[in-house]
Amino acid sequence: MQSILDSKWLIFIKVAELGSLSKAANSFNVPQSMISRHIAQLEEQCGARLFNRTGRGVVLTELGMQLLPRIQQLATDASVLADDIRTFGGEPMGEVRVGLLPFLVHQLSGALYSYIRQNYPKIELHLSEGASVQLEELISEGRTDMALLLREGEVVSTEEVVIAEFGLMLVGQQHDPLVQQPTIKLKDIQDLPLIVPSRPHPLRARLESLARAYDYKFDCVIEADSNRLQHELVVAGGGYAITSGLFQSDRGSKLLQSSLIVEPELPRSIVLSHTVRRPHTRATRVVQQWLEKQAPLILKRMVDDR
């Protein structure tokens, strides 16, 4: 079902978000002249310009800036209403975009897909994989409906649902005596060659904060932006990683060992976060409910098996 809102206003939103008529045309797969014509028609109806043209694209006028958040809210409300009308008395349908952290893909993607396919075949599931900072960007830009993100320390946002909580581990090679013990003190990690994600990953900020608080020095020798890469580098003898200790393959579980970091423990959470820039439909609610119910059970088993 088409949006109840005049499509010209949807074009207005897209041009405002992208700052370019040509990019908006590419997004809608239509000629740029059509985008220009629709914007001109809106400006004629408003009796004032909505955009100022620049050498690099377009920027909103004062009127455009005042209208944008109100039109965005109208577009969201119209989309939800259209979804309610379309699915009234029937089953949920439509696209749902979900972002997953790399180390959760193996455990969650297949289970979620199978559940949706068997129970809600009219839902179009779109899954993406990325680091937490990348998924957070997708959320803020409205390019995905929801995503599982990492949070270091305690979760303070009431808008995020905590899916799992666990302590961080020092990961080393299978027979390394440092990780043969069940726990290792944070002070004993000093001067070890660490394999860490690049900035602005929250773990880097956390290590820097801990170094200041305890007057410790951490030796970050290699940057690798996924748990899989970090674990592979540990296997290759590149150093130690600080991760959840949730290995993504049998190879990892056979070649790696981990010890819980203590004094202090370093709690980490996985949370379910939602965008405010896409409508919350019956289809997204179905996926959200599955993640809130099933993901904690799956993750608990993973943590218990560390």
C-alpha cells in the first residue's frame, strides 16, 4: 500500500537527508528532473523556497528546517497507519532490517530466518553484519530498524533492551599458562601485547579510562576490527585479545583459551536498539519480540559454554 502522505513530501525528506537532488534521484531510481519538478511544486504550494542551491548540492532554508521534523513525523505516522490498514485482520508483512554483530551471526541469523519463514512468510527479512559502531551508524541514519549493539559497563539508556550481560575475557593460545587459570587480574594484563579494535570502538575508550584510573599501561600492538580477526591473530601468535570469549568456530574453541578478567571485572552488555527514523510496524514488532525472547536464551548458552 502506498504512503498516505503525498509522495512529494517523501522526496522532500530524502533530498533534505542527502543534501543532493541527484543523490535523491538515484535513491528513488528516477530522473533528476522529476525530483527538481516535485520540489518546485512544493515550493510553489508553500509560497517560499524550501532549499537553497549551492555548488555542492542543496541546503534547507529556514522554512525547510522548520518543516523537516514535522514532515518526518507525518511520514512515520502515515507509514504506520498504512501498515495497520494493510495488515488489519491478516498477518504481518513488509520489510524488516536487522543488524547483527559478527560473533552473533552464526548463532542467531539462521534461527531468526527459520522462525520468520515458517511463521510469517510475508515478512521480508534483511540482515546485515557489522561492528557495533557501524551498526550504531545504521541505526542513527534510519538504514536499519533494529540492531544488537555492544555496551561497555552498565547500560543507562531506558530505550535499549538488555539481551545479555557478561564479563570480558583475556584470550590467548590454547596452552598459554596465562589463560589456563579461570581468572586473571587486570594489573597482570599490563605490558602484554594486546590485539584490540581501532578507535572509536568503546573498548579502546574503556582501556584508556582504566589506564588513567589505575595508572596502568596497556600495550596495544595490533588493531583488528572484529572478534574473528582478533582471534585469528591470537592463533597466529600476534598477542592477546580482550573479547567476550565467545568463539565463532570449532577452530577457535580448539586453538584458543580464555580467562575472566577480574579486579575489577569488566562487564559488557549486548543490547537491542531501535531507530526512530523508520516506522515501528507489526512486522518489526514480531522480529523484536523474537529477539527479546530467544536471543537471551541463545546467548546464555554461549556464555555458559565459554
